[in-house]
Amino acid sequence: MLILCIESSCDETAAAVIRDGREILSNVVASQVDVHARYGGVVPELASRKHVEAISVVINSALEDAGVSIDQIEGIGVTRGPGLIGALLVGLSTAKAMSWMLDVPLAAVHHMEGHILAPFLEEAPDFPFLALAVSGGHTHLYRVDGIGSYRTLGQTLDDAAGEAYDKVAKLLGLGYPGGAVIDRLAALGNPEAIAFPRPMLHKPDFNFSFSGLKTAVLQYVKKCQEPIDDQHMADIAASFQAAVVEVLTRKTFRAAAAEGLERIVVAGGVACNSGLRARFADLSARHSVKVFFPSPVLCGDNAAMLGVSANYYLENGQHADNTVNAVSNWTLDSLNAN
Ligand code: KG4
Ligand code: ZN
């Protein structure tokens, strides 16, 4: 089955053509990052306007890259939520119109379901597995027993990991978005230079908190007497990253052990982080747990990742009808009832 997938939940307008929920024929992402950078974060109204401008161009590019014509498309997959409501509506309205026009079924997919199933486009893990979803809006641990079967084991109580990266980068004057910049700087610094806190590390539950860590970095910077030189900046970045990585990896492995799971998927934009990838690889070799990271292009927001569950839902007759609406707050667990 050839599915056209459309994603517009935040600040990337994306479209992809996926065959049989497995094979990526095209994966086009138009980032709005330059538009939002000057404001230090995503401006929802601007995001919606930019999606409107980009969406048909991006869809046409996805069809062209895949070498398929629009009438070969047999189904549409689209992000229904969670995300910015105005941004979601652009993708969803386009998908509904195309589904009606082409007379093909529509699958309305959860954005985080897309992220955590992205590995199925490369090396598919067997079910069940533990998923750590780390992005700008989420830091969640899910038990995944199959497509459509998710249970939240823990989540951030305040900032998401990506949000903490972005806020720390902003307070260090490193621009927006900050994850990739801090990651690059961290490689040049000493991760033990500053003992930043490891929030919630010793709590027995699987929740996270990153807002205090961000405040600790802010207080440290305010107390610095001298201007921060390049090496000092790299040490701050490395020490902050070490704290984030330690909390994420230790709690994830603890959750896997508690649930008796031998496979872990790490997904979402923060899964691009080189420190996180290296630490998971190291711990995976020591515990007998296999860790799956999607390729970086499939970690950040993209439409290809929607193809896995869209294909599954369409093949199982779980079609969305044309009255389906966008949902800005939507838990993954609520899909289990469907
Ligand atoms: O999944 P994503 O593209 O969008 C959301 O659904 O939120 O994630 C974006 C987040 C941003 O906060 C960005 O700073 C972070 O992922 N990010 C990173 C890295 N690359 C992107 N965080 C840490 N290290 C990176 N290399
Ligand atoms: Zn995302």
C-alpha cells in the first residue's frame, strides 16, 4: 500500500511517501527554524502561516522524490495531535481534503506514536519494548506491547528534555533551537567540570524533572565573576549534558528491568544527541538489553515516521472519517481503547 504522510504539529512542514509501512520512498521536511529563531522559540501563529505556505510545495516534492503520481496514492496518514492546534489543522485539513478528493482512506496518527515506531522503517524491534520519547514537548517512558497498545510508565513533571536544552542554550546565548549546539559544544568540554544536579534520579518512580537543572545552570552562570570563555562554555555544556544523559539513561534502564523488557527504543529530536546515543550504547552492551535508535533524520519531526502506524490502521480498517478534528493535548494511552 502506498501512503502519503503529512506532519505539521510544530515547526516542520513534512510529507513522505511510504510503501507497506516499511519502505521510505521519499521524506521531505521544510523547517521553519529560521523564522522562529529570532523570537527564541516557536511562535504558534507564525508556524500556522508558514505551514499554509509550505504544505503543497512539500507534498509535491514528496510525490516527485518518490517518483509516484498523486493517483497512485492509496491512503493518507496525518498527525492529528498532540501539537500546536493551528499548525495541526493545516496538515489535517489538507489530508482530509486529499482523502476526499482521491477517494482513499485516512489514518489520523498520534505524533508520539510516529516517533516511537520510527525504528520500524529501519531495523524493526520485536514487541514488547520500552520506549523513551524525548523531544521538545515530551519526555515519556512508554511500555509498548504492539501498535496501538501503549502504557505510560513515567513522564516529565515540568520541562521536557528538549525544552531544557533549548532554554539552557538560550540563557547561554547560544541561539534557538539549542539541542544540537549544546551537543556539539559538549564534545569539547569536561562533563565533570561542574556538578549539576541529577533531578529525580533516586526517586523510585519513572518520572523526570528538568526545570531545576535549567535553574541550576542559570544560577551557576549568574555567579560567574569572569566573562565565560569558549572552554568554560564547553564545560558548562558538557556538564549539563552529562546530567541530562545520566538521568535519562539510568531511569530508562531501571524501567526496562522493572518491566522485564529486553528492548529499548529511543526516539524524538533529543535522540539525535551524541552523548545520549553513546551512553545508551555503552549500557546496552553491559546489560543484555538491545537499544534501537532511529537514524537522525527519523528522530526529529518528519512525516515518514507516521507511515508505520498509518499503514497498520488503514490495513485494519481503522479509518478516520472526514469529521476528525485535531487534538492539541492527547495522551498515547488513550489509543488503547480504540
Ligand atoms: O521531535 P522534535 O524534532 O520536535 C518535537 O516534537 O518537539 O524535537 C525537537 C527537540 C528540540 O528541543 C531540539 O533542541 C532537540 O529536539 N534536539 C536535540 C538535539 N537535536 C535536536 N537535543 C539534544 N541534542 C541534539 N543533538
Ligand atoms: Zn516530535
